[in-house]
Amino acid sequence: MTDVMYSSRTDLWETPQEFFNQLNDEFHFTLDVCALPQNAKCENYYTPEQDGLKKPWMGTIWCNPPYGRQIGEWVRRGFFSSIEGNTVVMLLPARTDTRWFHDYIYNRSEIRFIKGRLKFGGSRNSAPFPSMVVIFRGLEEKR
């Protein structure tokens, strides 16, 4: 697992359960839009085969997307889903130099930078990158 974590062989990073539980206590998620059956964080979830980018996002959404080239599409979808009235909480690598960060996150969301490095999927080693939680609040929450 360690070799995979420090390589580009995967862009799927399982959310640490305790970390998720703390956020779930605050937000009460109803849908995990990017999960595998063995690590889904909500009773309702979309798998890669279902393609959460193409499915409806409704309710209070949890999203820990693949950290590869499509990450910007997930962030864009989260932003626009919040405009439709949903609350979307995303666990993302803290890549503040990217276009997706500046186009959809910066000055448009709540950002919580995570102190230290997360240990994804029960790995013994911490991730080789910093992380952040991004919260896109639905329109009804902003009123």
C-alpha cells in the first residue's frame, strides 16, 4: 500500500473513518458521490461504474474524489450543486495553485486546511500532500 501511496498508480484515496465521522457529526451526510462499495461513507452512494459526475447530487453531499486529472470536474460539480441548493463537503488535496481552486473554491466556499497530513485508507504512512476540506453551502443555508 505504501508504494501505491507514493506513486501515481492510483488516484483513489479512502477517507479515514474517524476524520469522516467528525464531519458527519456536523453535516449529517445523505449521499457519498464518489465511493467504492467497500469504503462508502453513506448508505446512499455512487460507484465509479455509476459515475457520480453524471448522477444527481441532492441533499448533503460527501465527496472525496479521485485526485487525478478529473478532480477539477468534481470540484466544478460541487460548486454548481451548491448553487442548486445542496450542501457539498469535499476532501481535497490542498492545491492552491490550480485553476480549479481559483475558479471554484477561492472566495466561493469555506476552506478548512488540515493540520498535518492525513493517513488514507488505513495506511501506515501519511499522505505525501496536504489536504483541505471545502464546504459549498447550499443556497438555503446562506439565507
